Amino acid sequence: MGNKISGKDFIKLGFPKNNAINIALGQIQRYRKREKKESILNEAKEVLLEPEKFVGHGIWGKVAEGLTKPVEVRLQELKKTRSPFSIFGENEIDEQAKLQLYDALKLPISVKGALMPDAHSGYGLPIGGVLATDNAVIPYGVGVDIGCRMSLSVFDLPASFLKGKSHQLIQILQEHTKFGMKEVHRNKADHEIFERSIFNEIPILKNLKSKAYQQLGTSGGGNHFVEFGIIKLTEVKPEWNLQPGEYLAVLSHSGSRGLGANIAKHYTYLAGKQCPLPKQVQHLAWLDLNTHDGQEYWLAMNLAGDYAKACHDDIHRRLAKAIGKRVVFTIENHHNFAWKEMVDGFERIVHRKGATPASEGVLGIIPGSMTADGFIVEGLGNELSINSASHGAGRKLSRAKCKSTITKSFMNAQLKDAGIELIGGSVDEAPFAYKNIKTVMNLQTELVKVLGTFTPKIVRMDK
């Protein structure tokens, strides 16, 4: 008996001659190829005899599904007409972004869509796109950086605290924040998230756990940042225990690092295999939430979102400790995620790819650029926007365009004029690359109410 398992071995066990065998071989090749053939085949026999016992199992769950309720793979046809949609700030949005939304609205699973005023084209859904679907999740509708989010911590320290302390705060950011692919903290913090059983139950997560532990409390590259600045509160909530005024605050923007990126890659591949689509919308392949892979992605996506929060919590904890002051309150929100929400009376899967949740009373942060204020907002619950708002100012120049048209000296002059200290950063994140945040905010007064502003002063980004 050779050690390599073949389809014939499964046929001998009594497996039907269908795709269940291919699924089993794929799962074994991916996750069990170093184990003994005999023990794997013994387990496979158990799955064949009682597949219902293995529903949801990390490795055999997909095989059990293939035996009891196989996923039907067929070319999906687009609808002739679009699902209803709304666009906010249409004149500020490039045509390609609109076309991407129009294509997404023709998916058979789509029920409603919206485009925020900071929108621009991306892969799959446009950045700033919101899409509600019927019991299906689109990995690329969530995005590669699952759980990319904002977090704002406010200290009971007056804005004047910054005066004369910029050198000290620059040093704190340099020592206590880490960016990009290689930087990690020497002194690792532990976190309850690594105790969750799901890390061991889903094979891809088990393989990513060590990397996630290494990267806890770090930020990505690109437009991710950690910055000290001044928050100006014009309205306050009783639970904040602060009066209207100006205070020191820390604002961070980052996501789920390598954990989220690998989850996105894995399940996008699986979605593409199960849901063939015309070429122009192939990035919008979805997973039915009634399938094994759909359920598994949902669990993995939520873990990645919680991990992204854990990273921000660790960043803010380190900075508060370095300053020697306690955080009074924190406002935070995802803007790359999918939620189960009620839309027009039905539970739907709401994808926000670069969009801020803005249900009535929900708080969030909409950043500007390095030289422009961000805004602390409270959602107004506008159903036309599917309870969403912009996630920032939005790009007006692509990264490639920035590198070919903006010089470092021009960017530095902009920063100097605005009184901004920058650590790291590159020309593709120059303030000039972004739309005017005030214009964007004026285009969504029916979506959010402004409670205050955040003015960046010392900005740390990837090199």
C-alpha cells in the first residue's frame, strides 16, 4: 500500500464517483499530506458513513457537504437590470467607480447599493462602495485588508500639552509603533484573541496564528498611520466625561495585517472556483452563507476584524503607557467589512469596502489627509446610503500618478506650511493625492452629524 492517496482509494471505501472525491483529495493535499495514509482513510470512512457528524469540521466539513448537499458550480449570469442604488457626491466620483458599482448591482445576489462621496475605482467593488446581498458574502467586496479600521483615543490633556513636547512625542511614535512587512515589537503583548478555539479549528487560521501573534500591535504600509493631534469637541456624550474643548488625541488607521490578507486570498480563490462569473465581474465571486466555505469565511472574517481591533488596542495601550496618561474614551470603526443588517425589512449581508457604518447614533471617524482635519461623526441612519458614509477624503490621484507627478520637496513644503511633523511616509500619500475632505463632508450632511474634528500634528507612516 503506497503512501499517496488516490481517487481509487476513495472509490474502494464506497465514495460516489462525483466531486466529493476531488474535494477530499484537495483537502488532504492542502492540510494532511504528511500524515499516514491508513489513518486518513479510516477518518474518510467515518465521514462517508455519517457525514452529518462532520458538518462544520475544519477539514472534513467540506467533504461531508459534497456527500450530502454538493455545491452547484455553474456560470452565473448577470441580471438585465441593476438593483436600486444611490450615489452621494456624483460629480466628485470617477466614472470607473460608478461602472464598477453598476456591474455589482447586476449580480443575482445583489439587492441594493450605494456609493459614498469619497469613492474611487478599486478591484471588485469600488472603494467607497456599499453593497447589500441576499445570504452571500463577496470576499473582494470586503477587501484584502479585512477589518481595516479607525481608532481614536482621547486624553484628558489640553491641546497645549503638545507645545514644547513635539520632540518627545516624535520619539514615542518612533519607539512604540511598528510599520510595514518587517517591523515587529520586541516585547510581545499577549491577547485573549489567541486563546480562541477557531484558530485551531479552521486549518488556514492555524497556519496563520504564529504570524498574527508576531504582528500584533503593528500597522501596515500604504495609507496606514498613527498620529498625535488635537481633537476639538463641539458636542460631547455624557459617557465621555469631558467638556467641549480641545484635547490631545491619538488616531490610528490599519487593518488585520497578514492574517486578513491571507484569509482574503484563500477564500477569494474558493469563491472563484465555486462561482464562475463573466470576466468583467470575476472579482465579485461570492460564497453562499449556507455552504461550508461561506460559513468558514464568515467566521474567519470576523476573527480578522477582532484581530484588527486588538492591534489598535495594543498600539494605543503602548502610547498611553509611554505618555504616562490614561485614555478617557475611544471611538473606533471598521470600514472594510461585511455585516448582517436589516435592509428594507430583510436581513442582508452589507459589504462596506471603504465606507463607515452610519446607522442612527453610531459613532465613527472619517479622516482627512496629513494636512486636513478628520471628523468625529454620529450616524443619521439614512437608508438610501444603506446606513453608511465615506471612510475618508478619497483619492483623486492613483499611487502611480503621485510618484510621477509629486516630488518629495513639494510634499515637504505642504507639510511645513501645515505645521505637520512626518515620520516615514512617501509621495503617494501626499496631501495633494486626496480630495478636499470639506467638500466630501458637505456632500454627506444627510448621512452623518459632525461632533468634532481631529487635526493631525505628528504623523508616523511606513517608510
